[in-house]
Amino acid sequence: MTVIVLLVAALVFRLLGVLGVDRFATWRVSAAHGLAVMLVMTASAHFVPAGVTVMPNHADLVAMVPPFVPFPTLMVYLTGVLELAGAVGLVLPETRRAAGICLALLFVVLLPANVYAAVADVPFAGEAASPLWQRVPEQVLYIGIALWAAIPVRSLARSPR
């Protein structure tokens, strides 16, 4: 679901660019904004009470935290805040580079939780755990887009000699 949100949002932003919205004139910026939309969606689950069953909730995410990680509840809240901060950073041109690099690092740090959830068969939002073969490539995709967004857009104009 998160990959679909990312792809659809990036396509919508790029379509806006084609229609003349200068902000979305490149795929790189459109993908950064698409990743931001996905992050707002995923971060929201970090704060949803356990009684909510229509979407992933805080308890689902706490269950994904590997046993070796201390303070799992706090870690889930912290990663939710970091995802929201990263989303804001991606949409601001001045902070996009730093946000992309920091998010790539965050996605690397979160990879053990995804591996643990798949291997330990931790259910998510009442559904069976998604398999490892799906989780790892998704995480690699997010890392790649975050790093791609971090690369500054080079000016096509030549500097005067």
C-alpha cells in the first residue's frame, strides 16, 4: 500500500509539473514530494491508538520492534516524529538535501524492524505479515528515492567565462 501511495503521489505531482506548476517540473522533486506524502501516511500510524482497527496503529508498530531495541513504545513515537520531520524537510528546497540523507539513514535503521516482523511473522493491522522478499526491496526503494531527492538539481545555465 505504501509503495502505491508513493508512486501515485509522485505521478500526480509530476502531472502537475507537466500542466505548468513549476515546482514539480522535475521527476526528482515530484518523487521527493511523493515520498513526503507517503511518510505523512506512515507516520500517522505511529500515533493511532490500539483500538483503531481500520489502519495500522501504534500497537502494530510496537510489535514490529525487535526485542533487542530498548523502549519500543518510545522508539515508535520517535520514528513517527522523525518521519514527519523528514516529510517537511523534503518539501522545502532548502532542507531537501539534508532531509533526504537523514531519511535514507532512518530507513536503514528501520530495516531490522522490517526483517524481524517478517521473520517472526508479526501481524500488521490484523493481516498476515508481509514477506521479507517484499519488505526489503520496498525499503531499498525508499532509501533510493530519499538519496535521489537529496542530490541537488544542477543548473542547466552555463556560468559566464
